[in-house]
Amino acid sequence: MAPSGGGLKGLAAGSITGGVEILITYPTEYVKTHLQLDQKGEHKKYNGVVDCVRKTVKEYGIFGMYRGLSPLLVGSIPKMAVRFGTYEYVSEKLKKEDGSQTLARRFIAGMIAGITEAIFVVTPMETIKVKFINDLRSSEPRFKGLVHGVTQIIKNEGIGGIYKGATATIIKQGSNQAIRFFVLHSLKDWYTGHDPKATVPKLMVGFFGAIAGGTSVCINNPADVIKTRMQGLEAAKYKNSLDCFLTTMKEEGPLAFYKGTLPRMTRVCLDVGLTFMIYDTIIDLINKVWT
């Protein structure tokens, strides 16, 4: 990360970063979610990533890859703001007396940032996103837009309807950010030889971010699959996240927990690499004018 800008600067830089990166990476998120919601047997709709893209473009045109974008775009800005604002704030509080920071403390700061964003932003945002995409898969979509869709979800399921899969989301986001910040800073320390005054080129920050993102996918994709299913329109058939895990394991086997791994890996590596690179650039600019 660039020199710390504090919680407020992290909040501002994170907001801008969130809007930019989601516009770039949403198509892969769209494909990943569709594949994870796809089931075996007669209900199976897609035969992999390419088939999903081909059928979507054929039926809805190239902009069909952006169907369901609005709830994610609206949620991405506060998500990044909360993530980086919390991370910068906690990192400042966890610094040693000499002002230095250890990787273990960055791991903790990343975990706290991930848990915070999961509770206040990611769980409702992801639930709404998955329900919207799932609704678009049906022969007769019920939601006429973002406001109408959210209103219908709350009307039919209560406020808890947008907090489905909260446990899996908290586990996923907490581990995601802990792993990503830890890996990123480990690589940056290696690159600079642990010299606090040395800087890392922005392209290298992006490359290290991509590695950090890929590492998190390999470790917690099962949690992502459970989260997606708990937030889908058919979530009612599961009692809770544990029941979803056991049912999926029984009916589809362990490989079901790695459905959508390729598109998720592609999206996350691109997403995290871009996010860290964009954030690093923006926080540098903010530090020049906000002292």
C-alpha cells in the first residue's frame, strides 16, 4: 500500500477505486455466479465458461454481460470505502511504538476490514446481486429494477432476506482480506528488501495484488459457493450455511465447491490486482493535496 493516508483518506480513495474496478470486472462476476447457480441433470443450463458467455451474448447482446450490474455498482463503492478505510484505521492503531508494522498485524487488520465490510456492505449487496442474477435466469423475471427488486425481497422475506448467507460471507470476506493484505505486503517487503523508504512500481503492485487474489481463491472458494447458494432464490431449501454445505456435499460431491473457480480466479486476480494498483495511485494523489 502507499504510505498510510489514515482512515478518512482510505475511505475516499476506496470509494473511487470501487467504482472503477467493478465496471472493468463485472462480466467475469456475472459468469461465475451463473455457473455456481447451475445444477446437474435436466436443470443444467451451461457447459462451462465459454458456453455461458456465448448463450448470454446470443440472447441479450454484448451488454447482456452487464445484466444485474446496478446493485453491485451501487454496493461496490461503499464496500471499497469501508474496506480500505477500516484497514488504514486499524493498521494505524496496530503499529508498533517505532511506527513499524508487522505482517501478522497487517493480517489482523485485513481480517477486521473484511469482517466489517461483510457485515455492513457485502452481505446485503451480494444477496441482492445473486437474487437479481437468479431472477434473470428464470423464464419470467419478477424484478423490474433495483428499487423494485429490493422492495420485493424485503416485502416477501423481511430485512433478513438481504442477509442470507451472512456467516459464509463473513468467513469469506474476513479470510479474503487477511490473505490478500498479508500476501501483498509479504511480496512488497521481498521486492524492497524490507526497506521502508523504497517504493514499488504500480505495475508490480498490480501483479502482486493478482497473486494475492489468486491465493485467496484457492483457499476459500468453498465458502464462496456456499455464500452464493445461500443468497440465491432457492436458499429456502437450506436451513443454514452448514446445511447448505452438507446438502451440496451429499448431492453433488466435493467438486461442487469448486464450481466457477476458473471465472472466479480470472475475475479475482484481475479485480484485486486492479484494486490495489488503482488504490495505490489514488492514495498517492490524495496524499499530495491532503496533508
